[in-house]
Amino acid sequence: MARYFNFVVLMALKALVMLFYRREALGIDGGPIPGLPWDKVRLICFLNHTSLYEPLFAAVVPNRCIWQIARRSVIPVASKTLERPVLGRFFKALIPHPVSISREPDHTWDVVLNKISDDSMVLILPEGRMRRGNGLDRSGRPMTARGGVADILRSIDDGQLLMAYSGGLHHIQIPGQKFPRLFKTIRMHFELLDLAEYRAEMERQAGGGSFKNAVKADLDRRRDLHSPWTPETTRQPTAPEAA
């Protein structure tokens, strides 16, 4: 029954968002997205994390994807977020199987890996923290992917890997702002890859070196190349003085 409840909540959110926001979902080539085999998607990497309002992106994806998320998703969420009195309750109602993590390489990450079954769809935000209004994270560091996604890539044998490149939500809500702006456009680009082929390519690029570092560098490159950047998006500073 829980999957049906989560599906209804997600669909209600999608309907609400569609009343107040325009939506743009394209492939990385700028063309329309072909029908995706959502039942075969095993891992979704959501890149360019900019706001806790990112559940608004539910309005961008088709209903088939929302059903798969409700039915079989495993989603790591920072314990700090889940412990918030109001927002934490909202995320728990919205996300089918949230797994609380500490953002440190400790036992909580082992819990995530142990939750992954042969049918799971893992949805992860590889950067692990939000891009602030200056284009950096909360501590003033550049936004880079973390290595946990590499562990997940090695935990799933086959299926499809979906890269979801966010256009960012700073034009709607910058972390620290209380209220979102309405009637803006939510943008996302999609890229579908074969998971086993991608893992093999990362192994090849790593050579005898670190598989995790190869994955992290590739995700950063893809995010910067394929995210639908606009004048409304706060990009990462490229010069030290910009920080």
C-alpha cells in the first residue's frame, strides 16, 4: 500500500507544480526525449543540486517514471534534512524509501548499499550538498561529485543509467530564502546510458588508478557540459576572486 500512497502524493505534487511553473525537459542534444525504458532504469544521477525545492522536478518527468520511483526507489537523504520538523515530514511522505545518511563515509552508507536489491532504482544526488548563491557549497568549496556513486555503480550488475541534469532552481529559491518564486521555468536535460558499459568505461579511464576518482571527474564534466545553464543559474566560479 505504501507505494500507492507515495505515487498519489507525487502525482498531487506534480499537478500542483504544473499550475505554477513552466517545464522544459529535453535530451542533451536539445531534442525531445524519446520514450525511456523506465522499468529498466536502475540508477538515476541527479546533477547540479541547488535547492531543497527540487521535488518540483516531479513535474518534469512522465507519470511512468513517477510510478517506478514510488514502487522501487532507494534514495539516500541527509539525516540533517530528514530531522527537520516540517521539511523532514514532507520528504518522508514524498519519498518511498528514504535512507538516512550522515554525509560521511561511515556505516550509514553501508545501509544504503544493503538496501539495493535486484529490482531497486537508486536515485542519488552525487554532489552530496547544495550549490549556494555564490556558486560554491556552504563551506565555500567548489561543487564536485563525491565517491559514493562509484560504490553504487559496482553494486548494480546491469540495466540503464539515467543522467538527469538540472537547470538549477536559484531563480526559484536560493538556499536560505524562505519562499519560492512562482511562474518560472523548470529545466532538465536527460541522458540515458547502459550501466555496465559506463562502468567499464570508467574502469578503462581509471587504468590502474582510482575508479572513484574517474567517476567523480566524469560526473563533474558531464554536469558542466550538459546542464541547461541559463542567466538565472548561479554557476560555479571559475576564478579564485569570484568566491
